[in-house]
Amino acid sequence: MDGDEKKMLEDTFELAQDNNKMLKHIRNSQRWASLMRVIYWAIIIAASVGSYYFIQPYITEAQKIMKDSGTALDKVKSVFPQ
């Protein structure tokens, strides 16, 4: 192997090492992005469930009021037939 071939081989080896470093960095970034995406959706889902848990008594009370108002309306209709 003469000097030019050896230089080309060394340059190729250095490029391969640089590429390997860049690829490892890219893969690491992808892993972090995936983890952040999972955490993001976990927060969204937890906030939704928490909101429902917090608002659920108000929803139940509103349903009760609607049911009672329907019953009261039926009583009024029975008192004043058409």
C-alpha cells in the first residue's frame, strides 16, 4: 500500500467515525423526542381525566336538575291539559 492509498484509507476511516458520531447523536435525539411525545400525551390524558373527575359532580347535579325539571313540566302539563 503506497502513501496515497494509506491517506485515502485514513480519511475514509475518519469520515466513518464522524458519521458514526452523527448517527448516534441523531438516534439519541429521536429517543428523546419519542420520550417527550409520550410524556406530552400522558399529561394531556391525565389532565382530561382529572378535569372529568373535578367536573363530574357538577355534571351529575345538572343531570339531576334536568330530570327534575322534566318531571315538574310533566306535572304542569297534567294540571293544564290542552
